[in-house]
Amino acid sequence: MEVTWGERWSRSPASDFIIQTHGHEFWKRFLDELKCIISALHEIDFTGSISTFGEGIARITLGDDRLEGVSTRTDLILDGERIRCSVLNNGIFYLNFIAFSDNKLFVQDIQKDVDPMDAWTTAEQVVDRMLNIIEWTRG
């Protein structure tokens, strides 16, 4: 589903309610999508894993099968109105929840000028960032 900026709600009690009631649901879908993407990485000679620690913390680890020791990881923390992403050797970025009038929840990368993302697109973006770090590391 394509979402335009015109559909975005401003911060209101209604959007806060949607975030509170659907944030955990989005988190679970996001982790499921990450697992799906990670399971397919072997097709491009990468390995990956996802580990969860309690209800709102996960760690993704990706590595290059072709070069020993070339890997990265990202710690994900569900933090109320956002997901905090801490990337090994690449800093922190935040994915803020955005609620829409039809009770749909998306996230927005506050460091990039991109459209709001559903769980699948969010998972793709997180893995893409990690693959880019690995590509940069191996030169």
C-alpha cells in the first residue's frame, strides 16, 4: 500500500492511541519479516541470524560467507513511539512510528527523506544498511 504524506496524522491523542495499541503488533511483524529476509541471504553468499531478548529487544547479525570475519550487527529496541537501531561501527538511527487514520501503523526513518514504511519495507531497509556496511568493510 502506498502512503502519501497528505495522509499523515499530526501528533494527536488518536495517533498516540494507535501507536500504543498497534506498536507491539508492528514489532512482531517486523521481526517476522526480518527472519524471512535473513533466511534468504544464503542466496547471495551471506549468513544472518536474529536473536530476541525479551519482548522488545532483538539483535541481527549478518556476515559475508566469502570472507571470514567480515560481519556486522544491529541491536533493535522497541522504545515506546520508535524503534532504536544501534549499528556496530555505524552509529544509531531511529524509526519513529507514524499512525494513519485507518488504524495503520508505519515507521519513518528520521535521518532519511523516505516515505513511511510498512514492516516488510522496514526489514528490507535495516538489512540493506547492514549489507552496505559489509560491502564497505571489505573494500
